[in-house]
Amino acid sequence: MSRVLGLVASSCGGLDTRFAAQLAKPAADRGWELAITLTPTAARWLEKTGGIGDLEACTGLPVRSTSRLPGEPRPHPDPSVFLFAPASANSVAKLALGIADNQALTLLGDVLGTPGITIVLGYQIQDTRVHHPAWRRHLDTRVHHPAWRRHLDTLESAGVTTTRLTPDTSWTSVLDLLPAV
Ligand SMILES: Cc1cc2nc3c(=O)[nH]c(=O)nc-3n(C[C@H](O)[C@H](O)[C@H](O)COP(=O)(O)O)c2cc1C
């Protein structure tokens, strides 16, 4: 199995303080070679806080957030394993709908549903977007976005493993859902 992990992140609370420490570095420590791609907003946040350097320290590959120009070489190898975390409600919805208006979604949309490809998705959303009777018993949900569960169902039916990240527990546990390196 390839050791390359396509690590994709969008702009969720904690990205600036937790993404490198709780996802990128522990994944690299487990032996993954990281090919990191950020949504444009996530990249803007980390450029502002200086967090891109922390990510670059975890990988020998460039941290991507923009598409290449026609004729330019592809800066990353093609992973067969992807971790999209943290994934925002916005990016989850767009991925489920097939919208590919940035490099992160283009990358994931290109491989979604392909046999032999593993995608684990750790989403972090407001409780107000959760819409599932089973979850309602465990969470103090108030308003339910009508499309949210459909987006998760769409992705899960394409083989994506989904799990919820929360602001108050470490994101590192999502790495346990990846196949062994
Ligand atoms: C400080 C802050 C924290 C945010 N946290 C979250 C979050 O945890 N989950 C989420 O779905 N959106 C969150 N958002 C909103 C997203 O950043 C926003 O919807 C953005 O358009 C998502 O773009 P992206 O998916 O392309 O990164 C947050 C916004 C801000 C300013």
C-alpha cells in the first residue's frame, strides 16, 4: 500500500491551532507521507497565522490550495487514501453535490467513488446542522438543516467513512479510521 495520504482541510474552528498539531504531525509520525491541500479560506487563515510553515514541517511536498496552470507538472503524487478533516458544512455539501470550485474539492471529487480509493471525512459543524433522529438523542440539537443528512448519505453511499469532529475532543482519533500505513 502507498504511504501517501491526501490530507485535505477546510476552514473550521480550530484549524489554526489544531490541524498541524492534532492531524498533520500525528499522521506523519504514523508513517504517512502527506500531500496537503487546503480550501482557499483555510489557506487564507493559515497564511495569516503563520500555520503554513507548521504544515510544511510535516511534509516534503508543497502545501497546495490553488490549481496548477495548464502545462504545469502535478505537484503531488496520486494518493489512494484521503483524509478530509476538518471538513466544513460548506465543503461537505459541495463535495456531495459534485461542486469542484477549488483545488481541494477538485481533488476529492475526482476520486470520490473510485474503486480502490479510501476517503475518511471528519466534519465539524454547528449542532444546528445535524439532522438525524439517532443523533438527536445524544446531542442538544435545535435547528436541522434539511439537506445535511442527505449530503452525508450521498458521500457514505460512495464509500466515504464519515465521523463528526468536535471542538472539545482531540481530532487525532480520526486517524484510527485510516488503513494501516
Ligand atoms: C472562526 C470561524 C470558525 C468556523 N468554524 C466552522 C466550523 O467548525 N464548521 C463549519 O462548517 N464552518 C465553520 N466556519 C464557517 C466556514 O469557515 C465558512 O462556511 C467557509 O465559507 C467554509 O469554506 P471552505 O469550506 O471552503 O473552507 C467558521 C468560520 C469562522 C470565521
